[in-house]
Amino acid sequence: MHDDNDTPLPVSLERREQDADQRMFSPSAARNAEPILTVLKGLFPEQGTVLEIGCGTGEHAVCFAAAMPTLTWLPTDPDPASRASTASWIGLRGLSNVLAPISVDASLPVWGVERLAPFDAMLSINMIHIAPWAATAGLFSGAGRLLRGGGLLCLYGPFLHNGAYNAPSNAAFDQSLKASNPAWGLRDIADLERTALASGLRLGETVAMSANNTLLVFRRAA
């Protein structure tokens, strides 16, 4: 299993019992939000709009938006329960720089956010290994269409490094993903680089993170 259960399968989420409060809680988000935020603060511009693909519980969105109040955050997720949780988190925190979550399927050619483009940055955390490859290809294609020149696409999660696992736990995690769904699994950074280039993005920084995760920073051509 992946170290520290950073992206457990299935994701274990605790729903509050109150009907009006639809927040969900992810232990991995509670652990990794601050380390990811530390990196993002050094990457994202002071002002602009960030598009998050696969916002999950919404805990990342409210954490990052609260810490970077001059950025506008647009969380998206195809799952209705995730969007409801995110909306509850936004309401509880009273954040004015987070837009209402909307549904985006990254594998589709149109996302429904085009009127808000160009975006200054895009972020996807622990998404591409629990989705078909079409979602990864669509994510890069969308970044090529919707990011402004020089804009960033940041991906966080476990990855293969030139065909190799960076830890035995990631090998076991990859096998568990594929056993659950053959279309899932850890993606190789080399494959991501090639896919990014086809959409006008280049891999810049590769940041080693806790629990054998990595944060990849792709930049769209100016």
C-alpha cells in the first residue's frame, strides 16, 4: 500500500451526520495540504485564477484559497458528493475567493469553464492514477487550451520514474489500483512529458514530496 495511505483505495471519507453539513473528510488531505501549499506558494502568481481538477472533499481548495487570498479558486469534480462537500467547506470557511464547485470531466473536449479562461494555473491532486488514461490526456489538452501563456499545470501524486517505482510501497499501491480497475494505475513521468509536449507544455520542476509522492510542474509556452 502507498506510504501513509496518502491516496488509499477506496478513499476513506467520513461524512458528518448533520443534513445541512455535507462536508467530507480525507485523512490524506489533512496530512498533505500544508506540504503542498508550501510548494505552491513559491510557484503560483500573487493574483489570478486557479482551476482545480478533481477537488475531492474540498479541503485542499479551502486550505489553499485561505492561504493565498489574492487568488481566485475554481474547484471542479465530476462527482456530485464531492462538489456538495466542497460547497459546504467553502460556506463554513466563509471564503469569498473560492467559486462554487462545478462538474468537469477532464476526458471531454469541452469542460464548461471556457468563458472563465485563460487561467493562470491549474492543479490536480491524486487524480490521474484513479482515472482512465483519457482523463490524463484530456487534462493536458485542456491545459494547453485554457492556460494563459506561461501558466502552470501542477500534478501531485505517486508516479513511475522512467519505468521504475521510487518505493516498494508504490509498487504495491500500483498493483492494488490495477486490480481494482485495469484502466487505473501510476503514470510514468516520461509518458506525461510526451503528452504535455503535444499540448504545448514542458515539464519544469520535479519536487519530491512526503510519502513517496512527487509534485510535477508543467509550464505552457508563452
